[in-house]
Amino acid sequence: MATDTKQRILDAAERLFADHGFPATSMRDITNEADVNLAAVNYHFGSKEALLIAVIERTAAPINRDRLERLDALERDAGGGPVDVEALIRAFLAPMFDRWSLWGKSEPKILKLVGRIHAEVDQELRAKFIRQFDTVFARYAVAFQRSLPELQAGDVHWRMLFLVGSMAHTMTWGASIIATDRGARREPGEILEALVRFAADGMSAPAPQGVAVPAGGMR
Amino acid sequence: MATDTKQRILDAAERLFADHGFPATSMRDITNEADVNLAAVNYHFGSKEALLIAVIERTAAPINRDRLERLDALERDAGGGPVDVEALIRAFLAPMFDRWSLWGKSEPKILKLVGRIHAEVDQELRAKFIRQFDTVFARYAVAFQRSLPELQAGDVHWRMLFLVGSMAHTMTWGASIIATDRGARREPGEILEALVRFAADGMSAPAPQGVAVPAGGMR
DNA sequence: GTCTATATGCGGATAGAC
DNA sequence: GTCTATCCGCATATAGAC
């Protein structure tokens, strides 16, 4: 069963990379967990790094495709006009939370891993598969700019960085918070809505006053 | 020069841990960078892990002390009443950004590392020095709850997670964005204010409607 | 396709001379 | 306190039998 072996390796790698990170996970860890032979990884994928890329591809690619499709739909409906900021944020975030929901009770390792990708991986390696994310980021940046015309492009970028940070951190640590913190138990859908609310108000906050204040406020 | 050797090891470790992460950085990398002997690390610190803790202590401890002092001051001024949310957020964030400013033009490796700590480090290791952060988090959670009484405690926790995520991500990736993205160049103080604005509006967003809505809004 | 056995190198840590 | 030399285990990767 060749495909089964490949799948089991991918599943195990996903779990372990998510829990311990890429550098801290050895191929022996992976092959033990997957209950396959050590040599199987190199046979099927070529190298540990190639395995990581395969894992990422399997998980991140559909999410990013989904993000772009939702953005397309929103822009089509808006007919060239600005899209509602909250809808924009939801379109960006929902593809990740949807997959969390799909996993039901079990921990969303996929997302923890995707969260890690944003935060952990070394710059050079990151660049290899962040290409697709950069495309998504750029498309959304344009859309946000159109919906928030009073903001400078740089301000939009920074606020999007804040948004991505909230998302990545939530994906990485959200599950363990749910596990430990009694009163903070929430369904993925509720967390999504909480984050959408938080980010929508943050994104729509008034633009920073430049150096040239119209006199009155300062001093 | 014994103390000099210790300092150089700490400086080099800080740089390398920040850039490549803890597991991916070898002691040989560190001692080469610091231009000291390989054995010096174990002589002065005992182990690689103990070195990481020493690095963290040197950087994170003052930041967290600062956070608590600012919170004390705010609560003293408020005389038992609720503290302004924006002031609360600024008190939490400013200690990190202040240190960024202190570094002037050079990259704030310290902060990138602190950002990584929140995102990368393995749960068990993390627990060792996150104690102090947990204290800070808990104190601020109480203060936020008092300032946002319409929110449930769990909602406050989640929003604080979003806030921490924005901060950590900004610390980890902010410098490289400044370096690459022309129009996004900002002073640390400006980024702080941008993040305060973003998070203050996010934190103060309306509470999520529970299941029992007073009829009228939905449908 | 899957296995065992092994090549080869890097990892953290230490012994012991100076 | 600082150095060299070295232990020893684990890392990735591969050769070659089945």
C-alpha cells in the first residue's frame, strides 16, 4: 500500500511539526509515529525539507485558494466598489476556521502548523511556500485599501500584519487555551466571529494623524 | 575578562536565537559568533537550555516588570475604578516598543526573540519562563474585565490572545517589513500607536450577542 | 515498495592540560 | 577561565538485499 504509506507519513509529520516545530522533529520521530520504515520518507519525498513542503502544500494551498475565491466573489458582488471591511476579514479568516470545524473534537493540528509557518520557519525556507500567501496578502491589501481610502497604503499593511498575527497566534495557541481555560471554551465558529469583530473594529479605526495636525488637539 | 565572555555569549545567543530559533541554533554557531571557546557556554551557563533561559531573563524580565509598574500606576490613578482601555493597552505594549526605540537603527533582535518565545518554543520549555508572563497576563485580564464589564471573562481572554498575537507577530516580522516594504517604513513609536489604535478599537468592540438576543436584531 | 545496515557528519557535553 | 581533544549519541541520507 504505497499511497497509504505516503498518507501516513504526511499525517504524522503534520502532527509532529505542529506540536514541536520543524527543526525539533526528527525523521525517526515521524517514521515511528507513522509506523513506517525510516527510509520511506526519503523514498517518497526525497528529504525532510521536501516533506515539510509537501505537508504545507496539502494544507495551505486549499486555504489560500479558498481565500482568493471568496475575495473574487465579494469583489464581483461589489461591482468594482469597495467591499465591506467585515466581509473582507471574514473571507480571509473563515477558510482556516472552517477546517478547524471539520476536525470536530480533535485538535486542529493543520492549523497549528499553519500558524507556526507564519511565526516560526526560517526566512529562506519560508520564502519557498509563502509565495502563494504573498499573492493572497497583496490581493487583500488592494481590497482593504479600496474599502479604507482614508488610510495610507503603509497603514493598511501594518494593520494587516496585526490581523495576521492575531490569526496565527490563535491557531497556534487557541486549542491549548480551550483545553486548559474553563470559562474560555468556545466553538471554532464563535472564535472566528470574535476575531472578525475584533479585527473589523481595529481595521476600521480612525487614521493616524500625520505630523501636520490642524492645530488644536496637541499641547 | 570573564564577564565580557558571558556578555558576548548572551549577545550572540540573542541574535541567533532571534534569527533562526532555538532548536536550529547550535552551540558552535553561538561560540563562533561570539568568538569564544566552545566550552565556555557550558562553563558559564551549564547547558544550552540554561543559556536560553538566561537570555530570556535578561530581556523579558525587565519588560514584564515594567508592564506591572505601569499597571500599578494606572490603577492607582484610577482609584479603584475602571482604567481607560487604550491606556491599558499602551501600558502593556509600550515596554516592548521602548526597547525597540532604544536600539536605534539596529534591528531589535531582543524583541524578535521575545516575539518568537510567544510563538515558537515548545510547551514544556515555554512553561519555565512564561510564569512571569502569566502573572502579567492575569493582572491585565482583571483590569480589562473591569474596564469592559459588558464582556464575559472568556471573551476578554480571547481578545487578549488576539492582542498578544498582533504584538508577537509585529515583533517577529515588523523589522523585515520595514526593511523591504518602502511605503511601510515607520518609527517604532508610530508602530506602537498604530497597534494601540487597532487593539483599542478591537478590544472595545461590542460584546458578542449570546444565544438569547432581546429580539429585534436578528433575522 | 519496503526493509536492514551503515555511511557520514553534527549535535551537546565533558575531561583534563594549561 | 580558557583551551584542545574527544566522547557519544542522534541527525539525515543512502546502498543494497529482499
